[in-house]
Amino acid sequence: MRKVIGIGETVMDIIFRNDQPVSAMPGGSTFNAIISLSRAGIETTFISETGNDRVGRNILRFLRDNGCHSDNVNVYPDSKSPLSLAFLNEQNDAEYIFYKDHPHDRLDFNYPDVQPDDVVLFGSFYALNPVIRPQVKAFLDYAYQHGAILYYDVNFRAAHQHEVMKITPNLLENFELAHIVRGSADDFDNLFRKRSADAVYRSQVMFYTKKFIYTDAANPIELRADGGLVKQYPITPVEAVSTIGAGDNFNAGLLFGLICNGITRQRIEEGLTEQQWDTIIQSGISFSADVCRSLDNYVSPAFGEACKKQLAATL
């Protein structure tokens, strides 16, 4: 069975409403997607690092409890695990403050098994950080050479805006390696001062990949793909409890759709049909909608069970 390998950071998310903590759970952009995919019945592996503390042990236990392979999460004995404080506003959107106490960024892991048509999910500053870039890039190259599909979620936050010039070469390398690139309006505003899907695609992305997904909160999703395909996908409004993890779970749902519908790397490279894009993007939208209905960063166990039945019917 095909699997998804995620590489990214782990944090403990503490969620506040009206300046009072209301929830705490393991998080991180790639982490959230990997947990949802695990709940949906996909085999998953996570590559990361954490501290040797109560938070770190909680995160490792959470991965295992949700069926994700955690052997490639490196535990550093002299580090504290990072924290993220998320303050929800009246629309249940979050403003973040991050606390990281690692003495310095490091990344030391054994490569997991990568088979043709497995999927590697990577993104955020973790995929750009110059300190760990050699290790991240080496693994991405390895996965690419072994036939994996590489899915890149840009997820570039304003806190790193002052580093744009420094990380641009790494960003362009990621564009070149990725089979599919997904980013938000805020990501590209932070990076390029552009907030138009067409402007970003034509000036920054299409030279590297023709598969581009642009999201903008509750506005329609924009697709740019092979053969000049241009399409919008409206998002059905949901009564959101929290929008934390909405984008992460869109990624999870899209990757679930790829695997559930038997879409291979060769098919992606040749160019997906409009119907195939419709199917996998709607899968992403459904995962994203489910996660907005609770304070959790991942799809509900009940949603996951329904996905398992769907997956079993296709295998």
C-alpha cells in the first residue's frame, strides 16, 4: 500500500479564546496533515525532532496512538519542545505566538523506506530553514529519485518575512522539486507582495511546475494546471469552531484523494484531467471542512472511519 511521508516541525498548540486557554494538543502544519491521513487509513511516517520532555513524550505517544510511524522523530536530550500559542478572534481565525527553546536547529534521521508513488509532504519554514536545509534537500532528492510524488505546501508566515532574500534559493528549489505546489494568498503576499493567483503563477511558479493550487481563506480555491487549465472551486460555508488546521487538512484531503483514486506520479507528470482535479480538490475541501467543526487540528475519528471505508472500497 502507498504511504505518505511527512517532514516538518512538531509543536504543542495551546489555543486561547478571550485570552483564556481552552485547549492544548500536538500540532505543526505537516504533523496535522499526517495525523488526519493516519486516521483516514493511510500508512504514514513522520520525520521531525522534539525535546526530551513531557511535551515531547506526549507528541511521540500521540503519533503512535494514531497509527503513524514515529521512528524518524529525533529526540534531543538537551532541548525543550516548542510551543505555539494560538489566539482565536471573533471569526475563530488564529493569531500565533511561537516559543522555541532548541539551542540550535538540527536534523538527524535515518531515511524511511520510499517506494514509487509514495507521497512526500513538506513545507513551512522547516523546508526553507538554511540551518537544516542540507538534510531536508538531501532527503527530498532521495525521495524524488526513488519515484515519490512531492507535494509542497508553501505556508510562509509573516514572522519570517525579514528572511525572504536569504531563503529564496531554497524556495525556488522546492518549486522545482515539487510535483504539486499549494500556497495561500497570505504566503505569497509575505514572499512576493502579490495577492493574485495569476500573478503568482505566471511570475513565480509556472517556470518550475504547472500544478498550482492557490487558497485564500473562505474565497474560492484557484487551480492552474497543465494545458492552460484554469478553474475555481467555491468553498461551502461551515459554522467554524476554529480554522486552525484548515489548510493543513486541505493538504491531507488532497493527498487522500490522490491515493484513493490511484493517481500515480506518472499520471501527475503527464497532466491530470479536469475530472481528476475536481475529485482530489473536493476531497481536500471535505477534510478542511471537518477540521473546522472542532478545536482539534485534525479530522475527527468518525470522519476518519468513513474515509477508511472509502479507501477499502477502492483497494
